[in-house]
Amino acid sequence: MAADNEISAIYYIQHHLQNLTFGYHPQNGWSLASTSAEAVEMGFWAIHLDTMGWSIAMGVLFLWLFRKAGKMATTGVPGGLQNGVEMVIEFIENLTRSTFHGKNASIAPLALTLFMWILLMNSLKIIPVDYFPEMFGKLGFEYMKIVPTTDVNATLGMAFGVFLLIVYYSCKVKGVGGFAKELSLTPFNHWSLIPFNLILEVVGLIVKPISLGLRLFGNMFAGEVIFILIALLPFWAIWLLDVPWAIFHILVVTLQAFIFTTLSIVYLSAAHEHH
């Protein structure tokens, strides 16, 4: 009986951590993966439908909320939505002014988009872990993982997007030659140490998006695992632990959105600096 319970617990954990994967399987062709092993065998030719769907949904929700707040904006007594949106905009504006030292009108909107998008995706973690898997299971979907930031593909995708902007603005502001000179003559300004400088700077440049994405993924994934483990406990223990952890996680989901946004602004600010 203990062995059966252990197997059930392992299956429960694996099931809740598995994405709804669509891709090309060597034997089944293009199809939904019915097991985690099939998802692995699909390899590169696969897409996590739940990650894509929920991330797009949160992006649409962000646009809808801010558009609605803009249309309802009044100079009189503002409503709750207008107050919330104005607080977020003011917070991002102050953060950008204190962190970004270049001249680029696109940075603040980018920071606002990153912060709100990540915050909304992280906030899906507060929903009980069994709710959506059970609901979509009744609709015929074997897996449904609703928190996009617990998928490393999503967090690294956003991080590499920021990385491309870093390279783009570095070349635009400093010129391709200036950017290459910065990489080759920093930190040691001598031609004989150019190979050593290039290794240090290129590695440091590549590490930025990787650390940015993995930090967000690691914190969100760890929190998801804890929620799943709590769900395996007896009923009385679930309410004793789940509610405090959910309340604490409200701080975590906000903090991770703030850290990702702040570091992105810092990296883009460095890309606009002349050395």
C-alpha cells in the first residue's frame, strides 16, 4: 500500500509538471503527447500549447485592462482600476528614471510591458494546482500547466528578446565598430589582451539573458513544486500550509517581475552608454 501511494504521488507530481505538448513524434506523426516520454521524443519539433496559450492570454488581459483604464480615465474621482493602473505607471516611470541613464522613449513602455506581463503570468500560480488540470481533463486534455513562467522555454524566450535588444542598441548607439571595440578592449585596454578580453566580455554578454531567464524560471518552478507537494498532504494540512504559502507567494510573484524588469532596464542602460 505504501508503494502504491508513493507511485501515485510520483505520478501526480509528474502529471502536474508536464506541459500540453504538440509536435512531431517519429511513430505517431504530428499529435499531442500522451505521456511525458512522448513529449521528450518530440524534441525540437514540439510546442507547449499551454505555455503559449496562457502567456498570450495574459498579454491580451494586460492590453485590455490598460485600454479600459485609459478609456475610463477621468479627472474627477478615479475608480479602482484607474488608480491601480496609474500606480503601476508611476512606479515604472520612477524605476526607469532612476535606472536608465540614456535617451530612449521606448524603454519605459518596454519596462511596463515586461513587469505587467510577467506579474500576470506569475499570478496564475495563486490558482489551486488541481483546478485547471481537472477542468481540462474533462475536456479531453491529458495535461494543462497554466503558469507560463514555470516553463524555462517562456522565461528564456523573454530573456533572449531582451538580449537581442541589448545587442541592437549597443550597435545603434555605439556603432558596430564601437561595440566591437568595447568588447575587445575591456577591461584591459591593450591590444595584446584582446583575445582574453573577448572571452570575458562575450561570456558575460551571453550569461546575461541565461541568468535572467533561469532566475525567473527557478523561483517560479520551485514555488509550483511546493504547491504540488502541499496538495499531496491530508486535507487539514493543506489549508494550514497552502493559504500562508499562497499569501507569501504574492510577494514572490511581484518581486520576480520587479527583478526581471529592473535587470532588463540596467542591461539596456549599459547598452546606451559610451565608453
